[in-house]
Amino acid sequence: MSSYEIAVIGDRDTVIGFRFAGVTRAYEADTVEEAEQHLFRLRRDDDVALILITEFFAPKLIKTIQAITEEQFLPVVLPLPDKHGSQGTAMDEVRVLIKRAVGVDILAKDEEGG
């Protein structure tokens, strides 16, 4: 059984933080184009199971991310809050993944009380 790795794509501060945490596949991107190049390269890597990409880049690359996640089981691509805080897209993507896996939106708030 092979072991899988986590990859991170984002701004310098985010990448440095993950490198300090032991993530060796942490790629700095200054532009959307650089982030997309990293995504394309990582999607072909059989060792990478999860790609975390900062919320700054994720909405701008949504079509690329959707193409990756629809064409293959791994890697899973998830948005990640950056140094500016969460924009809310990370939780939305987690909700979609859980609903796809379980068949029910277990994170939904009930209609009456929230």
C-alpha cells in the first residue's frame, strides 16, 4: 500500500506555515496562472491525495478544480483560508464532499432553529 501526501498551493505565508508543519509539497504562487500550473502538475501525481489551495485562488480556478475532481477520485482539492481569513468557500466545499460521500448534507442547519 502506498502512502499518500498532502500538497498546498498558496501565498508565501501560507506555504511557509505548512512547510514548518512538515508538508513537503507546498508550492508558492503569486498569480492565478502559477497556481493553475501547480494544480495541473499535482493532479497527475499518484502520491498526492489532497491538494489544499488558498481561497484567494480557488474561486478563480473553479472550472479547473471541478474538472480535476470530476475526472478522477484522487486528489481531492479543497479551498483553504489564507492569512486574510476565511471567505466561506472552504466549508462549502467540505459540505459538497461529505454529501457526495454520504448522500446527505449532514452539516446543514435545520430550517427552523439553525
